Amino acid sequence: MKAEHTTKPDKLWQSFKEGDRSAFEKIYRAHAKDLLAYGYKVVADKRLIEDSIQDLFFELWQSRENLRPTSSIKFYLFKALRYKMIRNAKANGIAFINSFDEIDTDCNEFSHEQYLIDLEVRSFQTSHLQQIVAKLPKRQQEAINLRYYHNFSNDEIAEIMEVNYQSACKFIYSALKNLKSSFKIPFSH
């Protein structure tokens, strides 16, 4: 089952498609940091991620008149970036990451949620949770990231990850089940 993303076209997207450079700049500024942070969750090569984002926006501008309408620019960009990174990684013989431990720590500054957690908690619980997430299979990590850090629906996650809806749900369910059973909060005395 594929998510439908053409119900109510985005006006900013339409302006961009019509050649409005300021709309294009707004799209870039609104999504570049999230795209970079997501890229680190998929591939462990900073240069490949940055090059893929640059290529994505260059190609978007070049082919803007032929792009389909979308009701979710973020969804469109995430899906396009994932495809581009996978294609570029395969072409360059670059392996995909297997855990969050391999992510360059500079990426954490782009995750607002992670930044807030670091400020508020900075404790054993955060460290412990990260260790547990790092032990999840790669696809479960990706699904959790898309769902809880980028707020995509299960339909959108399925489409971005190029799996069926049931598989996306299973990745999320299995990850949450593993996290719940592994994460024990010690009581302080």
C-alpha cells in the first residue's frame, strides 16, 4: 500500500516548480539540516551525504518543471535523498552503517530532539538507551528514526524504505518491543 501525496499540493512547491528562486531557497533552508541528520542514519560517509544533498537540490532545480505536485515536501525530499544516497553509495563501493555508533557525532547537533535530551538528561538513561538502539538491526534503527525523529507515517516510512506497509509496521513494532524489553530504568535511592 503506497501513501498518497498529491491530495492537496503544497503552494511553496508549486512556486518552486514555476521557477521562484526564493521558494527554492525556502525549501532548502527548511529541510537541509533534517536531510543531513537523516543521511547519517542511512550511510556512514559524510562526503557522500553532503554530495547527495547537493546533487538532489541541483537536480530538483534542473527538472523542476517536470516534477509531480506533492502535499509533503519533506516526504518527497527524504525519499529522493534516500534513493540518491543508496545509488551513490553503491556506485562508490561505500557500505551502509550498521549502528548509531558509526555516526559522526557532529550530526547530533542537527537533531533537535537529541539536543534537548542531551541538555535535560545527560545521564545514564540516555547513554543506556543509545546502546540498546545501536544493537537493533539496521532497518529497525532506520524505521525508528523516520517515525520518531522525523514524524513520518507508517505509509510514508514504507515508501521511503521501499518496503510494503506491513514490513514497515513490523520494523517499528519489533524495534519498540526490543527497546521496551531491554530498557530498564534503575531506581535511584
